[in-house]
Amino acid sequence: MDTATARPWDGLIVNAHLATLAGDSGYGTVEDGALGWQDGRIVFAGPRAELPGAGETLAVEVVDARGRWITPGLVDCHTHLVFGGDRAGEFEQRLQGVSYEEIARAGGGIVSTVHATRAAGEDGLLAQSLPRARALLAEGATTVEIKSGYGLELDGERRMLKVARRIGDETGLQVRTTFLGAHALPPEYAGRADAYIDAVCAWLPQLHGEGLVDAVDAFCERIGFDGAQTRRVFEAARALGLPVKLHADQLSDGDGAALVAEFGGLSADHVEHTSAAGVQAMARAGTVAVLLPGAFHVLRETKLPPLDEFRTQGVPMAVATDCNPGTSPLQSLRLAMSLACTHFRLTPEEALRGATVNGALALGLADRGRLQPGLRADFVLWDIGQPAELAYWLGGNPAVSVWIGGHRISHPL
């Protein structure tokens, strides 16, 4: 940088340790580092000694991190955080031995949330959902995916997607929306699943035309939709040039991972029952495995995802909250990272990569997830002694400040 002629950077943090996550392994640690940004992009991430000038000459604002750590902003790549009501009663039922499938077949589960979500107006849904989004933001999430799927009618799905967009406007979060019309069969379509898929495929072009859809998802499972029905949804998405992802192989091996990989999908999510062939298909397609330890924990599952197969085949593993009212009422991506370490035996580094680098990959976003020049200036300043603490502590919040696009974001709870 020619300090005599160049415009000053917008900001610079010095006296920090950086977990850049550069490279394919390790934290990419820079001791006594500095991070500079301009116009929402990182312009410097490296040792403070290698800055091209004195801090006060380089940037409009210079912040002393006092030896704290900086990581990329966390990316929560799978949430259902827009919904009405709660399902605490079902939580009690499961503790008494009733299975998730039994609850769903008795009219509970997703359908009960559909009733509550349909009853809430757009402003009511926003009021209920904003605290969940702010909780994620307060703990370092800078990008959050939000799915529809509790409206299960055109107006209801539209309302959810609009609320997701409004959450981004209200909080500063980077929000990516996913149309999940094929989430469950609504009561008015009982016994007519194929007719409902017809409706979902008809709604998609309308919602996409309104700028509300960034990607398309489906629930491919015994209590959801079969492979043929899911394929029809994916074909409708492909006709619009929309990327796909899938709730795959959560409760049984329905070849969901292989199906989404066939369509070049961004991710296969849950994947507890995914076969070796499914893993190989994901590896060939570059499809990310999204691990959702919150649902695994709440449902007290015992079938682990094929983690060693993912590692052997080089399938990236993301970690997300799956924030939803029924199976993962989890509002902390850091806690999801900790659960991924405890239940799935991920290392703290794998968990952090899962919630940054690989979370971004699972959303098709190449402009974030690391601290590198040219990428978005989305980062978090943490009051920790080492990066492993982000997965180690249960509770508490070590986030000192959260920055999105180079702007410090306030995050009242």
C-alpha cells in the first residue's frame, strides 16, 4: 500500500491473535496479528509487524484487541428459526418414551407448528423470530440460512420468506432464504402427496420471481416425501437455476444424499443413515455434509453419521443449529459446535471450520468463512485464550464484538 496516495482503510484491529482458517487444516493462527478492512472487504490479515505503515496512518479507526482472538464470522447454514408457537409439550412426550415419528403421525410435529405459524401474521412472526436471530448474532453468527416450510400454502410460505428477509434488514445479519415447501404434508392434502408436490412446484416460480428464494430444500424421509417426489421439486428448482439441498437420511437410508448429489446439491443435511455409496456420490459432486447435533441430541439418537467416511472421501463437514421448535430448539451455534465435538467426536478445529469455511460452502458462498484479503469483513472478536474454547465452554458468551461487512453490529437480546 502506498500510504502517501491510498485512501485510508475504514478500520484496523491490532494486537490480536487471528484464527484465519487459511489452508485446509489447522486454525491458520497468526500471533500478534492485525486485521484491516475497507468497503466491507478485508484488505490485510497477517502479522502486525508486516503492516505497510503505522496504524494511525493506515485506517480511519484503529482498535486495540488487547490480545484477544479474531475468527471469521460464524455461518449457521441450516435453520428453521421463523415459526409460530413452540412444541415444549412434545419435548415432554419424547421424554416419556413417545417417538418423533409417533408424534408426527398423531398430528403433532411439523403440522402442529404449521397451525401456529399460519395463525400468526407477518408482524407476529417477525416479533417471535427476531429474538432467536438476535441470539445467534450475539454469539458470533454473521450469516444465517432461514428456511420456510411451516406455511405449507402459498401465502404462508411467502409470509415466512418475507419475514426472513426482514430479519436481515432488522439485524444486519446476512440472511439466505431456502424454500422448503416440501417439508410435510398439510392436513388439507391428506392422502394426496403427489397433488401437494404439484402445488409446491407451482408456487416456486412465483416466490422466486418475487426475489424471496435463494435455494430449495425438501424433507426426503418416510414421514416426509419419497425420492420421486423430491426429484420433481429439484427439477423445478433446476429449471429456475436455483441450487438445491436436502434433509437427507436422518431417520433411515432413503438414498437422499445420493439424490441431492445427482443434482449437484449444495448440501445433504443430517445424514446419520447415509450409506458409503451416498458419501461417495457427495464427494464426486462436491456436496457438503451438514451435521446437526442439536437434533441428534434432542431426539437422543444413537446412529452416528459416517464421519470417518466423510473424512476419507474428503467431504467437507459443516455444523449448524437446525434451530426449530420441535427437534432442535437450539439458539447457539457455539453450543452446536460443542455438541458436534461431544456427540460426533469432531475436533474443536473441525467444529470451527464447520461453522465458518464449510458452513459458507454449504450455502454456495465463496466470499466468507476465512480471514483473507478480498473476502467479506465478517468477523468476531472473542475474549478467549485459544480457539478451542469456542467449543469447550457450555454457556456464557465470549463474543466481545461482531462485525458484518466491516460494520460493528449491536445485538441487544
